[in-house]
Amino acid sequence: MSSEVMASLKKDYIYNLMLKGKRDDGRSFDEYRRITVQTNVIDKAEGSAKVCIGETQVLVGVKLQVGAPFSDSPDEGVIITNLEMNPLASPDFEAGPPKEGAIEMARVTDRGIRESGAIDLNKLCITEGEEVWIVFIDVHVLNDDGNLQDASCLGAIAALMTSKVPAEREGKGEDMMMPIRDMPIGVTLVDIGGELMVDPGLAEETVADSKLTISSNQNGAISAMQKTGEGMLTQEQLLKAVDMACAKAEEIREKYLLNI
């Protein structure tokens, strides 16, 4: 049986479940799989976190080093986010330079942190126009069972919240905790046959008409949004997606971040 036929059968199966208000793993449309967050899991990193959403697993490490600021923001630290899809995490991942999917996920993760103002970048300035702290956020995919984006976003902010600026090591004064000002959370939804579902599993991502990730701040403001897939979303769907994403983000934030 060809892969095209298999994909068509899988989509029909998931679509027929959707018509009955069901998903293939028994969840409701607005329900996440089990989430776990472990912090300080990498001794040699300035901050780290391992996040599991169902069987999807990512490991995030944060490192800081002294460098030059960007010319248009001479008094602000720098954020650089990378995401690596290890071939051991999925048969669909290949060794070599980051592919388009990895680059896109890294950008969405980075945008959620940057545009939310989650880090007070002014406090990462050492000497204006000369030296600032550069924050490297490295996301490593350990296992892909769908919704890598939300796991990456959650892992990134959890790792940052546990990070320490190693000023003493670099001869730049006293150590301090990362100056965190907000806790953005990314929530991904898929549109399958006109219905929106949060936290898509791998099969749901495969057959979805479109996928939308919305990152929101503690005050409910949207800091990042990214849509993929050929399907169109109506204005009504988009507004509903924003409401669902902000509500789920608040739940996740209260349950997994406020006690870090």
C-alpha cells in the first residue's frame, strides 16, 4: 500500500473521530497530553530544562558568554536560539545542517521570548556599545511524537528561569539570576475539518489542514504567531484559536512555571 493511500486512510480515520467529538488518544479538543517539566538537568549549563508532552521530549540548555551588542541596540543583551532535530528522535530527521522545519521552530521559540520582553535585556548590558551578555538557547529534540513547538517554547522559558549569569567566572562582577520579566507560553492548534484541537499528536499534525502556534504573555497579550499548512482559517476560527491558546497558556504557566 502506497504512502499516499496510507495518509488518506489516516486522515479519514482522524476526521471521522473528529465528527464524533473524539481524538485517536481519547482527549478532548482542548486537552493537552501529560506534561512534565524538569529543571537543572544539565550541570554545565547556566540553565536547563527537559520537557515532555506525551511522548514528545526536548532538552533545552542555556549558555551565556560575553560579546558585542547589535549596532541598533547597543545597551541590550543578545538572544540566539538554535534547535537541533537529532536523527535518533525520528526516522524523518536527517543528520547535517538544520533543515527548514528546525529553523522555523527555533524562530518561533525565539520570537516568543524576544517579543514578550521575557528577559530584561538592558540588565544584560556590561558596557554600552562594547560588551553585553549573549544568551544562547539550544533546543535538542530527543523524541518526536508531535507538537515539538510547544515543548520547545516551554523548555526555553523554564531553562531561562533557572539560568544564572556567570559574571564572576568572566570577571564581570557578581553572578545574578537571569532578569526574567515575563513567562510567555506557546500553544499550538491544528485545524482538521474545521475543528480546532490543541497539542496535536504526530498523526494529527500529518493530516491537519493547517497548524497555528500562538505565544502569549502573562497579561494575555500575543507575542508571537505562526501559521503553517495550506488550509485557510476563518476570522471566527482565528479568534477562537486565540481564546483557546491564551486559556491553555495560563493553565500551563500556573501549573508548571510559577513554582520554578
